[in-house]
Amino acid sequence: MRSTPRIFPRSIRPLILEGIEDSRIVFVAGARQVGKTTLVGQIADDQAMTSYTLDDQATRQAANADPAGFVAQLPGPSFIDEIHRAPELLLELERAVDADSRPGRFIITGSANVLASKRIQDALPGRIDRIEMWPLAQSEIWAGELNIVDELFAGRVPQVTRAPVGRAAFADVIGEGGYPEARLRQAGRRRSRWFRNYVSGTLSRDLEELADVRRIGDAERLLRLLATQSANLLSYRSVGARLDMHHDTVKAYVALLEQMFLVRRLAAWRPGLGALEASTPKIYVCDSGLLAHLLGADAARIASDDQVTGKVCETFVVGELLKHSSWSQQQPRLYHYQRDREDVDVVLENSQGDIVAIEVKATATLRARDSKWLTKLGEARPDSFKAGMIVYSGAQTIPLGRRIWAVPYSGLWA
């Protein structure tokens, strides 16, 4: 008999509750199957909200046929699931909350970021609180209370001792990823089938609704190629040449995949330290388990194949940072940094201009040069540089210099 799936506590729950108190509309956006409906449904029940899902055909047809009438008949505070399946509802929700500006009128969820539409953006400023929900963070899986982002901005890192050493110690965790249902599947064929169905189902359902995209096969080929480029600089022309697609088409498709929370671009950090700073974004698949599937990599290959290990490890760490940032007190933006030969995997910057820098290594042994660029960045920005961290597969936290540490992978959730 199959065991009942475990319900994980989600760290963005307090943000949603704050949003209900402060904003007329709360929009929880995230990929399919990350647990949005479960979490927001529980909150809606607690708040005595009426719930509707646009995955239900009759409800969706009614909402699309007469958006104004649909919103007008809502009995009170309401939860509307999968709002991207009837985006015109957002404009009617705008009219409703303009007529009654009390906070907590509506919670909506979507597996595509419909707020990317300029028309919707122009209509809803000041009325909506947007919250991103990602696949499970390791801190949620292990029921930890640590927020690594807030710790780093406070100039602290987890003091880990006796962590498992070597690539094999974290390969299973990375290959599992954070989609709750995928994690229930046995590694190998069963989990791979889940991801295969997830990719094809998500693309076929959401792309057509987002932009009337008919050539789903092109989008899937692009996603698979982007997987091979995860943690690399993104060249639309190079990708287009390999797929025989125009680079403008590639750019448009990447934007759609990003709206669906399947990939994420990190912009280049341009602090003005030198004229040679890179401006090209880096691309990441949003979940390390999905990336491993797209690459055909199991835990053994993640641990042993140098062509796979580096990109999967960096993708995993960036994913954890995105998750922690989404509910952190700092709410920073994530960037990458390259200038001439200098290369820092991730730079986080908060609204005060404080920065944190992170490097990702698969090795258990570090060399002096591994912290070279973190040290140089800290020296160039002594007042705003709060912490530098190298994530590595060693046994314990090691101080490497002023405000710079090496921290085992488990420090992301310990």
C-alpha cells in the first residue's frame, strides 16, 4: 500500500498571510506541481474564502466567456486557482478591488507568470502582491529554520562539522530535486517517467495558452538544449544556430519558458568596477531534478561525470538561493559577475546595495585560488561586501579570509 504523501511546511506561508493583510490581491506564482494549490487552498480554507479552479472546464469556460459576470457573482473573498487559464479575469479583479479596496479580497495562483504581460502590469500596480513559490527547498524537506540568504547578509554562515565528504554525498539530493511528487518516485525509470510527462504536459498546456504557441516540439528541443547550457552564459544566436531557429525566436521562447518557471536567467551584475564587465545573462534550469532528467544523469553520473557535475551542482545551489531569497527578509536580486578573467557564480544584492557573493565547487579539497575572486570583490567593496561563501563537498566550515568561508553543501539546509 502506498504511504500518504508527507505535507511539508512551506516557508512562504507567512508571506502569503502578510499579503492578505496588506494587499487587495495576492498572486502566488510558480511552476506546475510545486504545491501552490495545496498551500493556498489550506490558507483559503482558514480564511473562509470560496475556492475556484480554472483547471475545471466548466469554471474556465464561464470565466473566459464572461469575465465581468464571473467576478461579479463571487460571494466574497475568493481563491482562484490557475489564473493564467483566464487572464482577462485579472482586469475584472482590478475593477472589483478599485470599487472595494479592502485587503485580502482575492488570492490567485498561476503556473505561468501572467503579470509579464505589459497590459496586465499597467493595470495592477499597487493592487497586487506577487509571491514566487518554487519547488521544495532542502530546508523545507529537512524542516530546518535556516535562511541562508539572511545569514549571509548578516555576515554569518552555518558552522557545519562532520558533513559527508565527496560528490557522492550530495548526488542523490541534487538528482532528486524539489518537486514534491517526483520525490515520491523511485529513482530511475519511475522518476524519469514523471519528469517526461511533466515536461510534455506542461509545455502542451501552458505554451498554447500563453502565446498561442503551436510548435511544442520546438520548445521541448530548446528546453533540452538549455539544459546542456545550464549555469553557462546564454547566447541566443548560438542556441538558434544549433536548433536551426532564428535568434529572436529563441529569445521569445526562452522568455516563455521563464514565465513558466522552467528556466531562469540571471542578469550580469554591473557595479561599474571596470569597463570589461560582462552583460550577457546566464541561464539555469530551475530545478536540479528536472535538469538531471533532461541531461539523462542519475546520481552515479552526477557524482562521476565532470561534464555533468559542475553544471548540476551550480544549478542546485542557485535554485536553493532563489528559494531562500523568495522568503528572506532581505529580498535580494540574484546576478552573476564576470569581468575580464574574474568570474563569481552568484552575487546577491539587496535594496541597500549590500552584496553577498557565492562560488560553487564540487570538490572536497580547496586551493588558495578558489577564493581569489571573492577576496578581490570584497576588497573592491569593503563596506557593502557582507559575506563570501564557497559551497563545497568537504567536511566542515572553514574560514578562508575576511568574511569569506567554505561551507559544505549541507550548510544550505543544516
